[in-house]
Amino acid sequence: MSTTFHTKNISEDSFLITGGAGFIGGHIAEYLLKNRAKKVRVLDNLVNGFQSNLDILRQYNNFEFIEGDIRSIDTCNNACTGINYVSHQAALGSVPRSIKEPIYFNEVNVGGFVNMLKASVDNNVKQFVYASSSSVYGDEPTLPKVEERIGNCLSPYAATKKTNELYAQVFADVYGIKLMGFRYFNIFGPRQDPDGAYAAVIPLFVKGIMKQLPVYINGDGEQTRDFTFVDNAVQINVKGMFIENADALNKVYNVAIGENFSVNYLYNACKEHLQSNFEATYREPRAGDIRNSLADISLAKNLLGYQPTKKFEDGLTETISFFKNLYT
């Protein structure tokens, strides 16, 4: 990631990235470390995070790691001590898993989120940005998705993210904390988890094709997604932490490219990149999944200066190259 997304001198600033051993959080932490932040502290319980991501961050002298759980308010307070900016990425993902484990998801994604907000207020954090999700759009059928128009949630995961947005608004109004949320649309890229029951679709496809393991496509594969390369998520977190325009604060933003592709198209692109004719197996549609997804990103462009730096095809090439090296 060679692009610089900020102009501010951050050599005197301290950052906390929750979930920084995970996929998106790890990339945000690495960006800040590379750009000579005074301190980058990661809080992660390593349930979804990886030692391999921490190993990348440990190359930098200005890196700190706290192994802990956001469900503990004391841990959150400790992590926020001496911190100027918080990027809150720690959460449980996965729609199907949330349907199986709604209480666990609520404890982490809602309880942990409120702990982090309160700890940030109590430690006078300057600005707090957090990961929401495009899942909050639920059954709202209109495309492209515009921030102010949301429907009914289709899963416990979506409900936790919608609740995060409600709590964020309350904390902004009641406690005066400066914050903003980001509705991620299908973020993908290098270092995304290819294993486990709830692995993300692109690493799952690449791994399956390369190792000739069964690859499953839910439904007819014609459902569409606004696949968004991880550099774009890093960009908006960085810009969100440093923005001083009052009109930009205390809002939620779509984080996407503004283009959508079908899952079938994605699978065929993976096959083409890997020069394979390995076929996928189609199965029943997944409960809680939305049919089509496409973001309007004009709000982020206008208020945060967000401009996607890497489109789907370029990001896919880079991602497949990463996983190809991993499996050969």
C-alpha cells in the first residue's frame, strides 16, 4: 500500500485499532505504522485475529499489542489510556454464524461497542471511527444504497451493526464525542481469512480452485455485490480520524466502489486468473443474505474526500496473487 491518504503529521499522535490482528484492522494499523505514527496500539482477543498479522506489525518499534476482550470495560479503559484516535474494527462477522449465535454476537458487537465508546469518552479520545456494515440496509430494495434509506434487518449481525449506529448517535449527542461509522460493502484483499466455516468468499474461491476442493455458490450465483478492495477501507478510516469539517462528523458512510458484480462473474474471474476450469457446486440460497448490493458513495466523496484508489479487477489481481503465493 504505497498511496498516502492523509496530509496531517501523525508523528505525535497515538492510535488504538481494536481488532487490529484481523483483516481490515491489520491493514489500518500497518498503514499508520508505515507513516510514522507516534504509537499504534492494537487490542485483539485473537478469536478472529492472527499472529501472522501481528508479526507484520511487530517489525515496527512504535507498535504495542494488548491481548484482551472488548467485553471487559477495564480492558477497554486500559487500551484507550493515552490514545488520541480510535479505529474500532473489533467485531464478530458472518450473517449465518449470527443466526446460530445471536447472544454471543450481541455481547461482542453491541456490549463491546458501548464499552469502547464509554472508554473513549472517559479517556478524552479526539475522534472515534468504527466499522458498521452494508447489512443494515436489510430488505430496503432500492439501488444504489443511500445512507439515509434503510430497511428491516435480515439477521442478528445486521441488528448489531444497526444498534452500533444508534449508540454512536446517542454518544455524540449526549457526551459530545466526535465519531463516524463506515458501512463496509464486501471488503476483500490480501490476508483475509481463507479458512474456517465462515471464511470470506474470495479467499474461499481461490483456495478451492487451487486445491481442487469443493467450492459452493449459494443460490443461482446471480446475486450481486459491490466488492471493495481493502485499501479503500483503510483510506476512509484514516480520513475519518483526521477530518475536521464539523458537517462530516457523527454520520455513517458507505465504503464501496460504486460498481457491482455477480458472484458468478467473480468465480469465473478467479478461474481465469488461476487458469483453471474447476467448476463450483450450486446449493440453496443462504438465510439472511440480501439479493443485490450496490453503494452510492457520493456522501463519502463530498464530505471526506474519499476516492476509491483500486477498483475491483485490480484488487482481485492483487488478492489472487497473494493467495496463489500462499498455496504454492
